[in-house]
Amino acid sequence: MNYGYYPGCSLTGSAHKLDKGIRKVFEKQGHTLKEIPDWNCCGAFEYGDRKELTGFSKKNLEKASGLFSEIVAPCPACYKNLREADEQKEFTITHPLDLFDDAFIGSVKQARDLKGHVFTPYYGCILLRPRETAIQRNTVMEEVISRFGGDVAGEKVKDRCCGGNQIFINKSVTEKLSKLVLEKSKGTIVVFCPLCHMAMKTFSGERKVIYLTDLLLYIMGENKVL
Amino acid sequence: MKNIDQSRIFDLTDYKRQDFSVCLGCKICASVCTVNDLSESTNPQEILQKLFLGKNIPSDDHLVRYCTGCYRCTGACPWNIRIPEVIRALREELATRSPFEKAFKDSVSIWGRVYEPYVIIMAIPFLLKGGYIKHMTRWTEYMGIHLPHKVKRA
């Protein structure tokens, strides 16, 4: 399958691991990701003017027009903004987690298992809310972990807020909220959002925080994140 | 303290004043609000009520300051009101912008994208004062540094 790919700004910098992970997982599963040419920032959550914010993603969709009909956007903020800008439903904009279905996970060539490891799947806010743009497969991380023998913990925190949005405004807010999530979770934290990753990493101390893509690559025998 | 031009809030969001007349005052938004996890007493419904009645909203309101945009309120609201978007419009109108947010927007105007090293450099006085430097070693563990020529021109 060929997909148009919108990495977004974070994935070119602080979340470059997620970018590499996504590209590698898709390649291994036989899918092609091709970047939308000359894409621009989606505006994340920094713009109070709704028209201005949607304008950024509309520009990106114009650039994808005629080239792609299916677009994959891993960053939850980019994914939400693209979905909301596609008012005419011209494109199929999908989050990678919704593509990790039974067939996808079932075809993973397993080289390692997760036995003896405890994980807290942490989705954060924007993958699960608001409901119009929320992902469909909201237990996919749990499915991956259990399928390969790992133990799932911390179910209650999966949709709590890490406060990542406030990290460069009121750091104490992020610290308190992230620590609440860390206290109520167990083992390795598995994330998908670059902002959750940054917030959790900043305050996690010795606890491991990894992207789901890195966990999948570990299972495939690629890297050693555990 | 700045008075909010409320008509601008309705220009910035997709909402009209009468859209908030449906708020039942059930306060379910307050019961799920993440800001209340910080022991701040916050009631998002009060903001909607003030906007509907044309009452002033102080710029130091806890929700305006600390809203994380988690959409728990929207998920719980019987009318699905997108309170975080109302709060973002209030912040825009109040111009309560942190140096980081300014640098973010400047980077987007220069390159069309967020170039993180630029944002960090422009926000250095704020980062130093705010005690962020101690986190730098942790951030360098996973952050990738790339040169500006890889960032496209707008």
C-alpha cells in the first residue's frame, strides 16, 4: 500500500526517533510512505484563530492533492488538524495506530517476545479526544503488548493529560501532571505522541519511556530498547 | 487588567454567543477538568456563562492560564462544546503569549515549519530563568539536531 506521509515538525527534530520508527515499521510490513512535498507546520495548538489554524493544514492538503488520497500522520496534533481541515472528506487521513490492525500485527515477523516486562500504554489526550477525530483502535497498544507476551498495567492513566502543552509556558503544570501519570503507572511507559514523550521523559527519572514503534522494532529484532 | 473584546472571541472560534445558551450548567466539564488535578479551583462552565452574558473574564483566570487543551471537558459535555478552543481564543485576545510561543510562531513565519534549535535559542532568557537548563542533558538524549538548510523556506 502507498501512503502520503505528513511527518510534521516534531518528527524532524525532537521526535526523530518516531519518524525513523514509523518509516522502518511500514517498510518492513511492505508499505510505502512518501512525504507530501514542501509541507508546512500544522500550527499544533499555538493559534487561537481557528481559521488561521485550519489554513495551515488546508495548505498541506492542497500540496497533497492529486498526489495522494490516503495520508498517514503520526503526530496526534498534526493528525487532528489535518482531519479537521479536510472538510470535504477529500482524503483518507489515518493515524498509524488505526493501521496497526490484526492483519498488520499478525504479519509481524517476531524475533523477540516481551515476557517478563511490564508496560503502561499511554495514549494521552489528542489520540482519544475529541471524539470526531479520535482513533478507532483505542486498545491497539494493549493488544500489541499482550500478543507478544508482555504485561499491561496502568489502564486508568491511558487517557490522562501529561500537561505537555504547558511545558514551555508553566513547567510546574507539566511536572505535576506527568508525575501523577508516572505514579499511577507501572514499568515501561509506551507512548505515541511526541509531546507526551517529551513531558514523560523530562520527569520520568529512571523509568523508561519508549515509542510504540520502538517496541515493535524490538519485537522484530531490530533495536534493543528494553 | 485588559478587558476582553468578547466579539473577537466569537470571530476567532466557530462559536456564536447563542451557542453557549444551551449550557445546562451541569458542571461535568469541571468534574473532569485536568486543571483541577493541580488543586486549582476551575469551572469551565463559568467561562461559557460569562461569554454568554457578556461578563468580563479576568486574564489571570486559572483555566485561561493553565488549560492544557486535553479535551476531557469536550468529551464529557452533553453539547460537545470545544472549551479548549474557546480558551485558546481568549489567550489570543489577551495576548498572553510566552516567549516560547512567540519563537514558535516566528519560526513558522520564517521557514513555514518549527525549527527547534531556533526556538530554543530565541527563548534562552526564558529557559534560563524558568529552570529549564537542568533538563537539557535529558533532552539531548533523544533530540536530533539538524541544520537549518534542511528546513524549507516558506
